[in-house]
Amino acid sequence: MKQKLKFFISMRFALILLLILVAACIAGSVIPQKQEMMWYTAAYPEAVAGAIMLFGLDDVFHAGWFVALAAILCINLLGCNLIRFPSLIKRTSEGCRAEKLQKALPAWMSQRVAETTEADSLFGTLGFRKIQETTLQDGRLCRYSVKNRCGIWGAWICHLGMLVVILGFGLGQAYKSEYTVYGVPGQTKPVGDTSYTLTIDSFETLLRQDDTVEQYTSSLTMTDTATGETAGGSVKVNAPLSLFGMRLYQNATGWAADMEVKKDGEVIQNTTLCTGEYAAVEDMPELVLTLAAFYPDYAAAEDGTPMSLSGALNNPAYLYRLYYEDQVLGMRVLQEEEVITVDAYEIRFKDPQMYTLIQIKRDPFTPVAAVGGVLVIAGLLLAFYLRTAEMTAVRNPDGRWDIYGHSRKGGEEFLETIRGAVSEISSHEGGKEQRT
């Protein structure tokens, strides 16, 4: 039982869990999430679609097994850190004690690095500042020093950071909110079920010389309708905007147009529709028009299929569907100035323009995950750049010092550094004697 518990809180088990979770995160990034079974059946072979639904890969981050594995990993990291904490505290606070050094002497004898007459110079050359001194049981003088003692906390802090990242990410997935707002400049749209509204002040498309899109930029104003407070700014692709604790992302764009409705020659309605949207005629709600597609540079293919020759507004045309009491009345391409006539009503599309689609996310636990990330980086820096090293010098009756060194990480490299420093000091002392 003790062995099983030891394995459960070991780093080996933690790495196994991490590999599984990383693979799951990759699957969650590759496989579109939260779609219907029919969607997966159409997009993948039947066996693959079945596996996706069976293992919850359609919503990886909320799947029961994913949550369970993340919870087990948290327990593993917590247990690992709790067990190591007392020994790290002891190693941090432990000073130079004759009993400790005496006990270590048998091991030192097989780890003797060098011999020198200048122990103090050697300590200083190698960066050891605080030197402690004691006398061994056999009467020999012993000097001992540790540098980068805080480095022993590197792995511990890194594990703690991983734990905080997992908790922040998990809680964020459970409590985050996501909203989508799209429209054209001048429109104000509600932000989901919140008390906020989003006004699209402007939307610009920056083109390259070859007419391909280089950047999309939206100027936005968000209002808290409960307090009247407003805040605004610009959002670009890969340059999100933060407002009221929410992150706003420039996600997509498309075409929109105004649906103008006339009755007996008089304009009675003007509604902006984005591609894919529909609107009912206000005087006749059972009459509904959908803007199915838009072609800025319309042309018909040889088989009559509508297409656009370019992205420029050269010959705009609109594909519409007209419904009356949920029955399709008609569907065709409507070019500029053409109208749809239904009894006393005339309907046409005009003023095409591009709309912006803004993705809005609110994750109250993002700061927690960020703190975890900082801890992980700090732990890695401590572990790899502040390596803890110990050096001991024992004075022999002939006045020479036996030098012993130890470092858990990069030990051989550290011992070579000591040997090099001893050689340099010895040659320097030899040179002085010759000059004398």
C-alpha cells in the first residue's frame, strides 16, 4: 500500500497524467467542439464520429474523465509538494554543524576534488560568500559554504505553479462566459444575457497591394446599462481589447446590406441584415426574408451557379429566400435595383457593407492561471540558473586544505570548475614564489 501511495504522488505518475492531458488538449484544439452528432457524422467517418461522442471529445474540457484526470494531477502535485516541504525547510535553514560534516566525512573521502593552500581565495573565486567554520572530532579545522541555496526550491515552486495553472484553467472552463456580437458601424447590440451593450463605432479593412486583407480593425464602445458607465477602444486580429473585465477579439467579418421595404411606394422599413440573418416585414410578420449570400462582384458560372469574380464592389448581387408562414415563396439572386414584389410590398437590398464579428470572453480565473504561469517560470529559473552548490575545505596538519564539492545538478561540471580554480590559484602562487 505504501508503494502504491508513493507512486501516486510521484513525478513519474504526474508526467503520465500530463501526457494524457496534453494529448486531450490537442484533440480539443483539432476537433471542433460542442457540435451536434449529425455534424460529426458528416465531417468524419462513422467510427471516428462514434469515438468522438463516446469519449466526450466533442467537449473535451468538460468531459468527466478530463476533469477527473486534472483533479488527480492536482492531488498528485499537492501531495508531492507537501511531502517535500519539511525537508526543503530543513535544508534551507540548516547551517554548518560539526556533527553533520563529521557524518559526511566517509563520503567526502571518495569525492575529494583537489588540494590547495589557499582555501579562502578558492571560496571567493567560486562565488561562495558566507563561509562557516567548525572543528571536526579529530581536531581538524573545517570550512563550509553553500551558494544559491534558494535553487533547491526550483522544482517545488514549478510544481506549485503547475497546480495553480491547472486550477485556474479548470475553474475558468467551468465559470467562463462567451458571447458573440456582430453588426455594422452605428449598430448597438446586447452582449448576451449581461447588462452590457456593444456599439460598433467603425470597422476598417486594411488591404495589401495585391488586394488581400492585411488587418481588420473595429472601434468599439461598451456600456453598462445598469450604471451608465462606458469604455471603448480598438480591437484587431491578434490584438484583443479588455473592457469591464472581458476580453474582446476581432474574430471574423462578412457582408451585410439594408433590407428596404416599401408599401404603396412609401418606405415603411429599413433593416440591416448580415449574411445568414433574416427579418420579418413589420406590417406582415408572416412574410420573412433571409439574406442567404452576397456576391460583391457577381457573375454566373456556366452551370448557372452564382459566384463572385473578386472581393471588390463591382457588381453586387444578393441571394435571398422568401418565406410566407414558413413556406418558401421564392429563392433567387437579386441584383442592384431589382425588387421583390409581394402584393402591395416592394422589397430590395441596398448599401452593402462589411460587418464585424466580435468574440467576447469573460474568465474570472485568468489571473489565477497567469500567477501559476509566473510561478512555473520562476521555478524553472531557480532550478536551472541558480543551481545549489556546496563546498567544504578540511585543513590537514601540513597546512594544506582538502577540497570537496557537491551539486545535485551539474555535479561533474561543478567539480571541474573547482579543479580549474585550484589550478589557477596554484599556478598564481607558484609564479609569486618564483618572482620572490
